[in-house]
Amino acid sequence: MLGEKVQMWLTKLKIAVVEKDTKVLNQLLDNIPKLESKEEAERALHLLKEASIIVHTLKDETALNMSKIKKNLQFLDSTKSKSRSKLDVKL
């Protein structure tokens, strides 16, 4: 039988994995309870593997989106017309 504290932690971890909530995942990882049985350890390991996959996927998606934004900004900068100041005497 799982301890009540461990059961609550596993439930919160499961919810955070399903919701892909990295903030809660970090909080739970900072407060891992003592896992006393093989069953507790196996459940925690399975959920932590899933959490790791989620974090890596989100990291990759963020890097891809940042790259797209950078390319879009470069494109917008390259298409800007170079306006001249009215005081520009070099024509």
C-alpha cells in the first residue's frame, strides 16, 4: 500500500504530466518524498520518464519557434525601406 504523502505526490505528478505543466513539475521535483516501496519507485520512475520527454519536447519546440521568430525579424528588417531624413544632404 502506498503512503498517503507519496500517493498525493504521485497524483500531482501525474496531473502535471498530463497538463504539461513545467512549473508544477519543477516544484514536485524539488520535493520528492521518500519512496519506500518498489511499487512507489516504479510509478515515480514511469511518471518522471514521461515528464522528461515532455520537458525535452517543449524545449525543442521553443527553440524551433525562436528560430522562426528570428528569421521573420530578419526578413522584416531586410524589407524595410531606408527612409532618408529631410536634413540628409547626401543625395
